[in-house]
Amino acid sequence: MKKHISLLMLFSLVTTYSGCDNAQDHKGKPNRLIHESSPYLLQHAYNPVDWFPWGTEAQEKAKKENKPIIVSIGYSSCHWCHVMEHESFEDDSVAAYMNEHFVSIKVDREERPDIDKIFIEAAQMISGNAGWPLNCITLPNGKPFFAGTYFPKEQWMSMLKKVVKLWEEEPEKLENMANQVALGLVAGNAIEPVQDTILPDRQHIEALAQQWMNEMDPDEGGYNRAPKFPLPSNFSTLLAYHYMSEDRQALELLNTTLTKMARGGIYDQIGGGFARYSTDGFWKVPHFEKMLYDNAQLLRLYSDAWLVTKNPEYKDVVSETVGFMKENWLTGEGAFYSSFDADSEGDEGKYYVWTAGELDSLLREDADLFKKYYNIAEQGNWESGKNILFVTKSFEDETREFGMEADLVREKLVQAKKILLKARATRVAPGLDDKVLTSWNALAISGLVHAYRSFKDEEYLDLAVNSGIFISEKMMSKDFRLNRNYKNGKSGINGFLEDYAFTIEAFIELYQVTFDESWLQRAKGLTNYVIKHFRDQRTGFFYFTSDLDEKIITRKIDNVDNVIPSANGIMARNLYFLGMLYFDDGYLEISDHMLKSIIPQLSEYPSYYTTWVELLLFRVYNFYEVAIVGEDYKRLQTELLVYFAPNAVYVGGSSEGSLDILEHRLRQGETWIYVCQEKMCKLPVKEVAPALEMMKP
């Protein structure tokens, strides 16, 4: 792990969270951000701070005037970003000091994850801490020497004055620190190319999984810490591992996690959808912002988990979350907006919480039942007499205590939720970030496809296809170059590796439920573009930025899974799938090289590399290519897809199409299922049951 390059001896400051003061509301002369499309940047367009957007203009000014640069990074739904804006960036005296001594840049981390990744890593090196708002100070050439998160106004001013004093009296200290950080950032890409590594066997994988599961909380689910974050890609791999190995502990941990999340305050019990994380260790008190990337991935996870468990709570979560996304985030063009703010009227969570008196007034004779079911306290179960809705028992267990028929209880709860949803709609809603991001929409496509596979709701498939068409028509060029951002009818910002990786994955998913080869052809075109413009020839991995983008200190290679999975891990899996489907040994060699190169890190920190673990499962256990060919393909495809089989990729249609894997598979007037492994197919069958027998891990 990296050593921290500490500046505490220079600045002696600790960042802490506190409430807002009486910040001034500036609606005077706008700054340069008024010309941007990002909702986050536009939120700062009337600050008295002379903000620049990211670009050469700011650095040129800093070099010309010999001033350090403040790089302040956040996003529109970030609660503490708003707090710092109100306390400091809307304050005339703070702004005047920043304008006199610094050049200040505002960055939307969601639009520019490339910049964010660089400065997040710098912050971790400098202080061991990172988060948003992220406030970094750099030399005029952009090399960072200081980084912190939220600062109250007094601490912010104190820190800035110390920086100015050092800049004027001992600039060499700051230059030395910045050079150390820059060297550390470059070293962070130190992946050694593979040297004839042998893949672990099943026993080794089981040991890795046990090491990883030991970090989890058997009582409350998730990882054994607070705050608790949903980590969908981690939990999806846990489900795949259970399927491959039949490890009961993996399924128990997953069920505990998904059940506790679905019943917790992190889940919007009235309107559906998940908040970004829980501030406690019980999934009870959320940080109330809602993000598309969380909800998209959780759709996939709960849909897949339902296939294995048939838990009705999971089906409800999927239905309600799709309903929430459709109602609140679906654009008129078929894409999805990015997020909802945590705040409304300057108060975090105000939109979502209730007093006991409000519930009594709205629900009348059913109030007591509702309050008992959702753990409402007369004095409040949260702050200021307010209540967060959450459930502690299963519906069946709760119902027994009411002494009523289960159907009647369900009916009363459904009606109560409708009443509260209608009442909530009259409140001031949290701010909407109405930009459309390619990678997040691609995650939504994959989530919706898996929801369709599980529940056969045609609306889910329609939503997925329409979003895929949007990306194809609005975000993708004829040469397969992607843009990242779309707003007000315009797309822009050259796409990053995650945009390509998640879109390729989404198009492969769309192909498997439609057998429309155009999706697969687009996935292949995008893959070839990534190989051409993103690949590092020395390591065999892919940079986060393409060779068309500016270099910010260094081009990062990101292999670690977080809430959003590793784009390199997803690319390695995409290459494996496409290599199998197209009989392309080049794709398979790249995927194999990447996986083998990551084995040393994976063995040490498996929970940080779960996307890679899933690919390893496919390589060490059995993986199948399943072809369904003939006029009756749709029936068989539909029946097969309702079985959870992460170790299979599906191809087919009423004709042989253009894929080599389908050549000579069509028999006139008949429909056959072919279960294949690495170009070798077993005897074809006409029904699903014998095919499933052939597909065991």
C-alpha cells in the first residue's frame, strides 16, 4: 500500500463536518461557469469566487501570475459540497482572498472522472483521506501538494493563508512536495506484465473467497464496518461464486445483505430506489442522495438473486426501483438522468422523513398499523423528531403480530404508501442532476436486461433497448468513439474507459435477450476502438483516458473495484465473452494476459478485485456458449434465461446469422439447443432441462 505524504506539519488542520452558517445568497454577476452545462458547475455560477472550468486557460493564468491553483471537485447531489459552498464560496471575504492569491477551478467529478481519479489518489497519498468535496492545491503546472475534503470557513481561510505564506517565503518546500506526489501518481501505474503465471485452482479460489467473506458482517450484511455502502459488483460475484462452488455461506451472506438493505432506511420504502450509503452499520440512516449507478447495479443484483432464492421482497425491490427510475429519471429520449440531491430546502433528507403526527393526520385509522410496521416513534427515530421508514422483520412475521389476514395488511400498507407518496409529491423535491452519462446509462441497460430475464416484463426490455438506441445514436460516432455527457440536446466530453467498458457489456447483454446481431457488432466495434486508443502496450491493460485526451500528470490505469466496478476488469470479461462468440483468439489472449497479471494483487486483496474474481471463476470452473437455433428459438431462449447461469453466454436466432459459432447449426423445421465449450459442442437437445444438465459448473 502507498505511504502517505503528510503535510500536517505544514498546515496543522483537521477537516471536520459542521452545520451551515448564514451564508449570503449571491445572484449578481455570474462567473465563467455560467457557460457550462454541468448542473454542479452551474450551482457555482453566481459565486463571487472567480471560478474557471477545467482547461488550459486557468493554468496559463496561474503560470503567468505565478499563483497556486485551487482545484475543487464535487458533484451536484453532494450534501457537504453544498455546505462548503454556502459557508465559504458564497462569502465575499473568502472569495476575495481566493481571487487575489489563487486561480480557482471547479470540477464536476461525474463529468470528469479522469481528473477526479488523479486528485483522489493524490489526496490519499498526502493525507490518507479522500472524499467530496475534494479541495486540492497545486503548483501553477497542476501538480498537487495539498488535498483535503470539507473545511469549515475558518479552517479553510486559515489553511489558505498558510499556503500563501509558504508560497511567498518557502516555495521550494511546496515544489518538492508536489514532485513527490507526482512521482507517487506515476508509480501507481506500476503493473508488471505477466510472466507465465498459472491460474489458481478451485481450492485456491475457495480460500480467496473465504478470506473475502471473513470481512463481511454475518448479522447485518455488507462489510463489517460503518458507514455501509452497497457494493453491487462485489455482491454479484458472491452470488456467482455460490452458484459455481455451492458454498452455502456465500448465499447466506448475500441474502442477509440484500434483505437488510431492502428493509432498511437506505431503501426508499415509499417511492423505491436506494440512497448512496448508510451512515450507520445497520442500513438504517441513509446519506439521502440517490445515484443512477447504484440503482442500476442493484437492479441487476436483486434480479439475479431472485432467480436463485425466489424471495418476493427482491421482486418488489426491482419493480419499485424500476418504477422510481422511470418516473423520476427517464428522459423523453429514452436515457436516464444522473441523480437526486440529498437535500431539499437546504435540509438533508427533509423530503423523505416524517413526524408521527404527519402520519396520523394522513393515514387516520391505518396510522397505527403503518407506524408499527415501519418503526415510527412518537418522538422520532432520527433527528428533530423526524422518522426514517425501515422494517426489522419479514412481512409474515410482522403480520402475525397484527392479528389480521396477510392480504388485508398488504392492502392497507399499499394504500398507505400511495397516500404518503402523493403527500410527499407536494413537498419541495431534492435537486435533480439532469445530465446523462454514457457509462451510468450502460449500467442501467444491464440492470434492466437482467430484470427482464428474471421477470419477463416487456417494459423492462423496452426501457433497456431504448437506452441502448440513445447511446448508439446520440453518444457514439461512426468510428465507435463515445462521448460521455449529454445535456440540452448536446453530447460532449470524450468518453473514458468506463464509458466503453460498460457500454460494450450492455450491448452484449442486449444481444443475449434479443439475438439482434447489431448489438454484438456495436460491441465489437467499440472493443476494437478501445484496443486502438486505450491500450498500454507495456502492461497490456487499458488506460482510463484515450490517446486523444490531454495527459494530466499521468494516464491512470485503474484495476480496483469500488462502488463502480473496475473498467479494466469489465473489459477483460468483455474480451473473454466476445472472444468466445467470435472465435477471436486475439481478444482471448488480451483477456488472459490481463487476468494473469492481476493475480498477485487479487490474492492479497480479493475484496478489491471481485470483478476479476468473477472472470477467474469462468476460467477455472466450466464456462459454456449456448446456441439456440430455429424457428422456436424465442420460447427456448425465454425458458433458459430464467435460470441463473452466470457461466454461460447465449447466441442464436431463427437463422444461423453471421457468427461462426452458429454455422451449420440450423436444421430445417426444427429448433435445437447446443451447449458448447471452447468450440466443442455436445449433442444438441430440443428442450431446456437436458441443456441445463449439460451446463453445470
